[in-house]
Amino acid sequence: MKVVLRKYSGKGAKELMDALETQAADVQNTMRQVKGLVSYTVIRSGDGGYAIAVCQDQAGIDESTQKAKDWIVKNAASTGVAAPEVTVGNVIVHSK
């Protein structure tokens, strides 16, 4: 399995987290469309936050990243949030 961690900080990050929270159902529906999605979580942290997607493979990671970008453009472009800091890696331990 693969994981992508997107860190949103700086200008517009708090507003993006607000938008993600108020439109959580739409975000969930969007991310559930990702083929091979294992889990998707958004975490508020201070004045920003993180989005974490766990997928079966790199194709799922790529699709989740594109869907996240598209969702922000469509629903939160007015926040002016900068591109996130992105970390991708292999899952070592996963527990349900």
C-alpha cells in the first residue's frame, strides 16, 4: 500500500480546512471514487491541516492527488491556499 500526506499551511490554509469541514460529505463522496482507496482522513492542525490518503497502489495515490486539486479549484479557490507540501511513501504498518 501507498500513502500520500498533504500538508496545508500558510495563507488560506485555515479557510481551506473550514471549507473541507463544512463540505465534508462532498469531500467524502469525491474521494470514495478513487480506485483502490483504503482510507482518507483530513486533520485540522493549528491554522492549517493535513489530508492523508492510503491507497492500494501509486495509481490510487495519483488519482487522489488529482481529485484533491480539482476539488480545491472547484470549491475553495477563493481561499488562496498555496499548493501543499506533499510526502508519498510505502505503508509499513496498517491496522484497522
